[in-house]
Amino acid sequence: MPEIAIELTYEKIIEAASKLSEDDKERLFFFLNKDYAKALDEMRKEAWKSHQQGESVQLRDLT
């Protein structure tokens, strides 16, 4: 299969990223930063575990 090469400047990449939706920017961030994605997943698992053990609070109770 032939290869296709294009040149992208840093500025063009930043410009393209700035046009993404907030959700897509978040997905891109975690795709590029695997350590943050892993840490967030661990936090999610710990929060779910606490919730299942009855250690969580209702959002309405936080106000």
C-alpha cells in the first residue's frame, strides 16, 4: 500500500483542535495523555466502589 505524507505545522494542529467540541477536546486530551486517562479511570472505579458500599452522598446534600 502506498504511503501518503502531508506536512502539518504545530499551528495548524492547534487551529484544528480549537474547532473541536468540548467533548472531542476532552477525548483528545485523554487519548494523548494516557497517564491522566488511567488516573481518571482509577478515580472512577474508586468512586463507584465507594458508592456501592454506601459511602457516597447525594448531590442535593452537597448544597
